Amino acid sequence: MQIEQTADGSQTLFVPELNEHYHSVKGALTESEHIFIQMGLKHSSVEAPHVLEIGFGTGLNAFLTLLTADTDQRNIHYTTLERYPVTPALIEQLTYPELICPERKDDFQALHQAAWNTDVQLTPYFTLHKVETDFTSYTFPATYDVIYFDAFAPEKQPEMWTQSLFDTLYQQLNPQGILTTYCAKGAVRRMLQAAGFMVERLPGPPGGKREILRATKRL
């Protein structure tokens, strides 16, 4: 993997084997903040939400969520699934803290240094639970209020975008739970609807994708 700069000044990782980036080259930070924080987490009215992330990756989504939890003084329990953790050497080179909130660099490092498969309270408002696993065969032990679906694109990892997996995620969401994803393909929207979700097409991040999807579990 290699680090690349994106259009908003933030970084992403490029995977040559998949010919795929971890984040949008049009703006990694802009994308994550818009899709997962503004359209996902902040749209949830749950006082102390349980968040599930599909794809821990660089830790950018988790870092933004940690900062939001502290700013809003909102208790968040954050579970993230990752099959291929990024190496410490690459993490050391990422400059998200310097760009977003330099005084919280230690918290960004703590996300990656936290033990796997156990709850780790990183701040008074943010508890992390990392699981090194294959999402497609994982048995969920809990339910959630918000899901960040941030897997690689369907054409790169089609096994991550199947009807049976969206059916499972629907069951794992609490009533009126929210799933957000950058992928607005018609096939994905139809699978979410078939699972039972009410699906909205929303404007994408500034300078990025034209549309994203937010799916809400019906009562």
C-alpha cells in the first residue's frame, strides 16, 4: 500500500492489488465527515448510540467520531470490523491529526494501538471495540444504532455487497437505526430496500460523489 494526497489536502491509502483507494481522491476528510458524521451519526437521535463500522482502515472515521463524541458530550460505543489492519509503519505516516486537530494526535494513535476484541475507553465519551475479522462470516453479538458501511467498492469486493449481508445488517440495527454508505448504485439501493430499509438518496460531499445513500430501519 502507498499513501496518496487527496484534493482537500488529506491523505488516503492506495491498494495496487485492487487498484482501489481507501477514501475518495476528491477529498478523504470531506467524504468521511459528510457521509458518516453529518449524514449518519448526527442524524441519529439516540442519546448514547452504538456505532458499527464496516472497515476500520486508516481510522479516519473512528477519529472523527471520537472528536464528535467529546465535542457533543455524547457517549458513543464504537465497534469496528477490519480483516486486514493497516501496518503501524503506515499509520505513523498519516497526518490526519495534524490536519484535523493537532492536539488530539495521541488519541488518533490510541485508536490504532488499542487492544483487539475488547472494550477500550479512550475518552470519557468514546469507547472502542476493534474486531479483526471477516465481515462476511462474522456473528454479531449486539445491535446498533448507526452503521458506517465503508467497504471497498462493489466492483472490487462484490462479496461485501450481497443481499444476505444487507439482510443481516437490517436485523442488527435497532428500530430507526441508520446505515450510511458512499455507494449510490441502483443495485445497492435495491438490495437495501429489499432488506426492509427506507432508503434516501442524499447529496454527496462537496466536490465529491453526486449522491450517497442513507438507509433507515422502519419501526
